[in-house]
Amino acid sequence: MAKLLLKAPSIQLDSKDRHGRTPLSWAAASGNIEMVKSLLGASNVNVNSQDNNGRTPLSWAASSNSYDIVQVLLRMPDTDANLKDHDGRTPLSWAIRSAGQGTIEALKRQTDSRRFMAQ
């Protein structure tokens, strides 16, 4: 069903709910890797879309300890692993809070350590 919806030209894949969250954000938070991959395959999806709290799909995946989804998002050339939410937290900060060691290591490789250490 989801794949059919993704092919419908009238569907706005980057539409936001009342919390400012996109389908990619929800899929990343819930650990639905197939949906994340399908959404990322669409040309009109913003991988860095921020919700009302400034959180990105990457920060949601990191806080959910969804290592595989973090890896998929980090492979996208436009993913910004350094984006902060409104509380100043980065995806790495969220991964540390959830104690996901694999996720922490993956994000450390993509994060500008100088910017992170200055926080």
C-alpha cells in the first residue's frame, strides 16, 4: 500500500503534521527501514526537514537507536549530521542519550568534531 502511495503524483511526501513531522521523520523514528528507503528514493523528500522542535529524521532515528536507519540517512549526500534542534541537541547528542553505541560511532564519523566539542 505504501509503495502505491509513493507513486501517486498528487501525494506530497514532505507534508507536515501538526507537530511539523514528515512521513520520513515518522518512519525513521519507528524503525521502518523499508519506508525510509522508499521515501528517500523520491526526489521531493527533504532529508533534513526539521519539525516544530527542530528535530530531523536523523535525530529521531538516533534517539530510537535505529542504527540501520542512521546508516541509510548518513549515506544520503545532503544529510547534515550537525543540525541542532531548538534545545541545541544534535543527532549525536540524541544517540548518546539513548546509549546506542553503533549509532554513536556512525555519527561521530560524520559529525564535525570541532563544532560538537564547542557545545
